[in-house]
Amino acid sequence: MSVETRTKSSVTDAPSSELIRLAGVTKRFGTNTVLDQLDFSVQPGKHVTLIGPSGSGKTTILRLLMTLTKPDEGTITVDGQQLFPAPEKQIREVRKKIGMVFQQFNLFPNMSVLRNITEAPVQVLGMSRDEAEARARELLDLVGLADKCDARPTRLSGGQQQRVAIARALAMRPQVLLLDEVTSALDPELVAGVLDLLRDIARSTDITMLCVTHEMGFARDISDQVLMFDSGRVIESGPPEKIFSDPDQDRTREFLSAVL
């Protein structure tokens, strides 16, 4: 693929150190403790899926990594640099290593598809407009929308808009890609195409992925590790074949029986 990512085979050469580390992270909203002294890590190039009931803290983790909210306690480290607590300048630098695809597409309706993808690389990374546009066209080809450069998002289907949002996230050359229920806002017939695209990205690049999803088949396909959340804690973790076929915890079995 021509998007300046290394091939999947190069992951074997990646260091075994942690790329993401959450240590003792607690997050409260009022009297509600959403994350409770949470500890977990993600190694470079790995695909980790967070599953569990609504309200168990999964999306809050992604929002913390995106610096959309801050933890009340604990530390978050990305690629050896502290994200929280840290000075604002350091937070901005670390944040550049992370891309996110949201449930809602969050595209700018007044900008063309091409401009939606190029704006952040130009403004945040300091990329030249020509370089950003060349990369955006490569990414649009990757996501099957090479002919939509000049279209406005409102003229696209939901599935097409989500593909643009994926291309926009990849345009920042992130080390980490966060996926937050990326198919939940799509009509059922559009879900498969977006999931197939993400499978291709997972299999052909070494981008580290942290994914929140209720699409259990997708989680089984792409994950190196699955974390089961309940009440702000990881109650079970393991490879997908273990979690989905023979979980240790009754709560995991109950959850999976309800969603499979």
C-alpha cells in the first residue's frame, strides 16, 4: 500500500516495550467512577479490542488518549513520553502520535473531502499543501473514494463519510489509531464495507490499534488481545480465541451470550 506505512511483517522487528501505558488511572464524572485504578498496556503494532457493557469505561479510555478529557488520578504514557500529567506543550506533541475515528464522522461540512483530509496535516504537522494533497489522494484511493476529492461530505453516504474519516486519521501518520464504535452510526448494509477496510489496514500495516466495538466478529478477526471491561476495570484479558471461546469469568460469559 502506498500510504507510507511499513508492512505488517516489520512488526516482528518492533521493540517489545510498551507503546501505551495506563497506570493507576481513575476518572470520575461527579460521583460516578468510570475508570477505577486502571492498569493496562499495549505493545507496538498490536491490535487491542475493548469489549464490555455500555458505561464500563471503554470510550473514556479513548477520550483520555485523545486528550478530550483528563484523568483524576494516575499516569498515561505514549511511546515513552508522558501524556498525563504533563505540560501542555508536551501533551500537544504526544497527541500528534494518535489518530481517532469517532462514532460520528465529525467531518467539516463546508470543506471538500480533500480539504477535510489535508487541513490537519498542514496546520498541525506543518506539511506543505502539495504534500498533504498528494497523501490525501493516496489515502482516498486506499479507502475506495478516489473520485470524491471535490465532493462535500453532505453528498456522501454514511459509509463513505466514515471512510473519509478513516483517511483523515491516517493522514496524520499516527503510531496509534483509536476506533470508537466506528460502525454504530451506519446503516446495516454499510457496516461490512467499513469493517473490511479496517481489516485490510490492520493486516497490511503496523499501526497500533485500540478499538472499542460491539462487532464481535470483527474483534475476533483483527485482535491480538481482547480486554473485557466491567465497572471501570479490566476483569479479563487474553487472545480472542480464548476470550470468545473459553472465557474464565462468568461476567464475560454473560456479556458474550447477550451480544453473540
